[in-house]
Amino acid sequence: MAITLTSLTQIFDLGFDTIIDVRSPDEWAEDRIPGAINLPVLDNAERAIVGTIYKQDSPFKARKVGGALVAKNAAAHLQGPLADKDGGWKPLVYCWRGGQRSGSFTTILQSVGWRADVVAGGYKAWRKLVVDQVYDRPVASPVVVLDGNTGSAKTELLALLAAQGVQVIDLEGLARHRGSLFGAMPGGQPSQKAFEGALALALAQLDPARPVVVEAESSKVGNCRLPAPLWKAMVAASRIEVVAPLAERARYLTRAYADLVADPARLMQVVGLLRPAHPAELIADWLAMAETGQFEALAEGLMAQHYDPRYAKHRARMAAPVVSLSVDSLAPEALPGIAAALAKRLPG
């Protein structure tokens, strides 16, 4: 009997060993249920062929051609990635709508003797739950924003707060981006749908009785847009601001952005993107610092003349109360103590 999903967390509590997405690689790459593996029963080209036959010839012929392709690909999966699964293996299968692709593959798995089941409504049922969570519901917990100018170690402090038992959502981690022009990370960002899926899971697992801390962001983290209910909650949230000296923040940035420091050519390329916002002479100075390895001086210049003024304008639009925590050092050994001090300032 097909599994009907009624909540986002339910699927992970059902006791299945593996979640299998049998959609095409392109469908899987855009978004999937978190943790699912891709065993397509139709690849990208095959899916296009079957779809064309369905529209231009007949549904019957499309099902016949599709059935043969599904059988061929299912056999390859049985002899390949599933060859080592024992008799007790219990997989859960889904496709786009929970129809023929997942149903056919599940029937084959069941005929082998595995306790396979299928998701009713497929990926579309999962996506409906995601949209409901991120767009149609308010954030369950009181939101507290961890604020501070660029280089204030907010992301690292957020992780330390989580390690100390504080409820947090790491938006930059979910978006795989550090939230600035310099913030691209290896592997790139998830699609908007995949970001929303990961965020929906994080929101669904919140304890409403406890505050949740998020890092101060704009309405986008890289290319990932924050859903309106979360963004509105962040704008109205109380804020805790980490205040650190400019030189200390510059030292921190050279550690946090070690990947850029190790690649001056890439660093110079990103600095060049700031040309529309600053005089040519200033850009030339910054490029020279990047080329000659003056990374702390470059960080100070970027913060003092680019990021700090923009943060000040952004912060001025927030009407919520701000609690400040001044620190002298952002050295690695100082951060756990800062996180502990932040935790004491949380409401409740």
C-alpha cells in the first residue's frame, strides 16, 4: 500500500533503509527528498522520447516503449547498485507523481522479495508539504537574529551556539553560500526548490517553546531567496549584535576566506566586480593588495569603505531592539566564550 505523507519529518521515521528517486537525472538534480539516491528508470533522453510518443502518437505506444526501457534500466540497477542488498532491505520509492515509474520499479523490487513501498503522489506530494511549510505557515519559534558587521564570525558563532544546545538555523549552510559577493563556495548553490526543501525540514523540526537563532542576512543568500514568512520574522526579530574591532575582523576574514586567500587571481576577479560601486583608483588599490598578498589590509579596506556602510543602512531599516556584545578578539580560542555570552543574552 502506498505511503501517504502527512508531514515533512514523517518519511524519515518510517523505518525505510533507502529512499529511491527513480526520476531522470535532470529531475533529481533540480530537487529531491533529502537523502534520496537516484536510480532512474528512464534517463533524460529516454524520458523525452517517451513523452514525445505520448503526445504525438499514442499513450498506449508510449507505455509500451516506456515499459521496455524501465525493465532494462531496472535490471541494470538490480545487477549494479542493488546487487549487495540482502533480503531484509526495505526501500521507499518515488517518482514525479507516484505513478507508473515508481509503481513499476516497486513491483520489480517486491518480486525479488524486498519490502518495498511507494510514496503516494510522489515528489509532488513532498513538494506540496515544503511549500506549505515555508510559504503558508509562520515560523513556529521566536526568531533572534545574530547581527554584526562583516567579519564578526557570525557563521562560526552560530555553529558554536548549536553545539551548546541553542536552537539555530544556518541559512548560509543550507544555501551553500557565505552571503556576500565573495561568498561563493565549492560545488555551487542548490536550486531554489532544493534550498526550500532543506529549510522546510529545519523549520518543521523547531521546538516552538524555544527561540531560534539565525544569522543576519538580506532577503537572498547568494541566489537563494528567503521565503516571505521567514524574512518578515527576521525583520521584526530582536537582534544580538557582535561588535569587534576592524583589525580583528580583518584577521578573522583572512582565516574564514582561506580559499580566496589561496587563489589571488580569483580574489582579484571578485574585487573587480565592485567597479560600478567605487572609484577606479580605489579598485586599483584593492587589486594591488590582492595581488601582493596584503590580505588583511584588503579586508579592512573592503569593510570600511564597502560593507560596513551598507550594513549600517540595512540595519537602520530594522525597528527591532538590538543588544550589543563587544569583544576584543575573534581568535579561535575566544569564540566559544563569545558563543556562551551570546547564549546568555537569548530570551527565555
